[in-house]
Amino acid sequence: LGASLRDSLRKLNSGVSVSEEQVQEVLNDISRALIEADVSVKLVQEMKNKIKVTLATAGDSSMNKKKLVQKAVQDELVSLLEPATKPYQMSRKKPNVLLFVGLQGAGKTTTIAKFAGYYARKGWKVSMVCCDSFRAGAFDQLKQNATKLRIPFYGSYTEADPVLIAEKGVAQFRKEKYEIILIDTSGRHKQESGLFEEMQEISAAVRPNSTVFVMDGTQGQAVYDQAAGFHDAVDVGSVIVTKLDGHAKGGGALSAVAATQSPIIFLGTGEHFDDFEPFKARSFVSKLLGYGDMRGHMEAIKEVRNSDGTKELEANMRKGKFTLRNFFTTMENMNKVGPLSKMMGGMGSMGGGKDIKNFKFMMDSMKDEELDGFVDLSLRTPERNKRVLRIAKGSGCHPAMVENMLHMYNAQKPMLQKMKGALDPKAQKQAEH
Ligand code: GDP
Ligand code: MG
């Protein structure tokens, strides 16, 4: 199962005091979750060390420590995402020239359209220049976007020199007093010196007010080198992360910020022009922290769903049957997937790790006829009491614990039997959504 971040933070809240080992364990869990979310190992290690220092200097009140770990993790991630460099502030009534760079497919052309639409709606005079003479169809793509958004554009089907196009386009829009001039560039699949040279030449020719690095949010560790390469070449001033819709983990964004020491300004969250939002570090961090959690959770649900025990449980429930074997399965499942207990009808607070272990021992000491519902263990007949003693002895549990387990089973049985109707395929489909 994936590391469950919130669970590990919760662990800290369950005990009265917090030991060094517990703090260490939580930090390890958090680190694992962040690495799973594509945050680079190096960044995670640095963060861990900083948090340890924070904790060491925060005094040793254990109540404080619990909150401190949570807050330290969040604050540290937020501060990683908020470098000292502030993003370029555009001013009205003068040309603000922005150069967009990034690898092919990162989302530059789409992002420029979104960016243009965003500011045009706010009343800015926006224009775009297409300097991608490398990829066939690049100019058409920008032209189509610009036309849809009713934004003036500049480009050429015949001119092969991107530097020349940039110079001419920017000169024209400067003259026409555009407030925002967005320059779209080409990217290559890999970073090559040719690409960086081209970016440097364009940058030197148009002297942009700021350079925006556009990165694909679904990319992980590779982003650091990419971002560093562009930063070395053209001095990146801000970052836009695209494709944060769907299953993107987003951790690569931290690497881009670290490599460029530049803030993220917008996020792209889809292919439409409206799928564009100003970056908010706190909410981004919450999602990042939730990622490991959610993934672990989904995996656990899948595992539980596909287990033989669950299949048998469901098959029995469809028949209005609920055996002790099924009961143990629900307990095990609840242990694996906390919130699933809600779906199962809120079975109280029992079924923690220790109970599960004891349940398992009891189950191992039971006969098939008992597990599969062929023997009635609800009425306290002498024969039934003998069975309880046998199970207690075999499992090493006190007879009272066996009674307790049977009590829970008997309490749940009518509830689960009533769920018969809820298990037809149609109702199940709905529950999945
Ligand atoms: P460029 O080569 O850097 O100019 O990248 P493009 O703007 O042409 O985008 C490459 C692909 O990514 C296109 O299919 C876009 O529709 C898609 N794309 C861009 N931004 C996003 C986004 O935020 N979410 C999703 N799902 N797709 C995106
Ligand atoms: Mg493009």
C-alpha cells in the first residue's frame, strides 16, 4: 500500500506523548508520500533536515510537537514553492514582453492562449507572436487560438528564422501600443544546445521583461535538469505548470521552482482556455500532501474489492446471508480501508489492528461449520458454550473476548442482511461514483 500521509500525521495525534521515534516515523512516511508524488529525493531530504531543526528548536512540549510536525511539513513545502524572487509585475500602458520557453509538448502554445484570454478579459491589450518555425503547423495552432480569442497575432509561413520573426512581431506590437506581447517559441523533444542557443538569440533580440518556463505537470524528476537548462540559457523569471488535471502528481513543480528560483504563477488544468488558475501555494501543498493519501486509499479499496473474502461476502449478502467468515472479512477490510466502514454501515470503533490480530487467531481456531454459518452460536446452550471455550483456548484469547466478538457479529448480522438490496449491480455502479 502507498504511504498514507494523513494517517501518519494522525498517528501523532493518537498518543498522549510523542517520542523521537514517532516523529522520525512520521517524517519517513511523509517523505515516502512526497517522493511518490514526484518530489525529488534531494528536496525531500533537505526538507526533512529543516523540519528536524525546527522541531529541535521548538522546545519539548509533546502537545506542541504533534501540531508542530504537521505545520512544519506544510510550511516547509509552501516556502519551497515561494522563493525570494517575486514574479514580474506587469504595468499598464506600456509594453510587457513575455517570452515563453519549454520543451515541445509542455503546453506553451496552449498556455499562451490561456494567458492571453485571462488578461484580455481583464481589459488588457494583448497580442501574440509565433516564433515556432520548427514544428509544422505551429503557426496555424497559434493562429486558430488567437482567432477564437479575438487576439491579434504575428507569425509567418515562409520565414524560417525565429529570431527575425520575433524582432518583427514585437516591434510591430510595441508600435501599436500593445500592453502584453506574448512570444511563443519552439521546443524540441530533448534539451539540445541548439534549442538553448535559439532561445538565447530570441531573448537577446527582443529583450523580454520576463521569461516564463512552461512545464508539463505530469513529469517528475526530469523537470529539474530541464528547468535548470532553460534558466541557465535565458534567465527564467516564473513558471507555469500545465496538465494538472487528471492524474498528475504535481511534485515536479517543486523541482522547477528549486532549479529556477522562480515562483509558479499559473496552473493549467485542462485543454480549454478556461482551464487556467492563478497559483496558490497553500492549496497546491494540500493537494500534494493528499496525493499519497488518496493513492494509498484507492489502492486499498481496489485490493479489498478484488479479494476472495470480499467476493464471498458479497455473494452471501446477495443471498441475505452473513457468516462469521464474512464478519472477519468486513473487519479485515475496515482495517485496510478506514472510510469503507461508512459504506458498510458504520460499525463502530472496533476492529483496530490489535482486534484484527485476535480475530484472526479466533478464526483459525474455529471449524468450517462454525465459520460458514452451519452452527448457531447466538443462543447460550451448553454445547455452544463448550465451543466458545474451545475457541478461546485455541486462540489464546480470554473467553470474554470470544463472547465479545460473537456479540459484535450478532449485532451486525441483521444490518448486513438488510443490505441485500443494496448489492444489485446497478446500486453498486452508483456507489462507485
Ligand atoms: P507546446 O509544444 O509546448 O506548444 O505544447 P502545446 O500547447 O501544443 O500542448 C501540447 C498538448 O498538451 C496539446 O495537446 C494540448 O492540448 C495539451 N495541453 C496543454 N496544456 C494542457 C493542460 O493544462 N491540460 C491538459 N490535459 N492538456 C494540456
Ligand atoms: Mg507550441
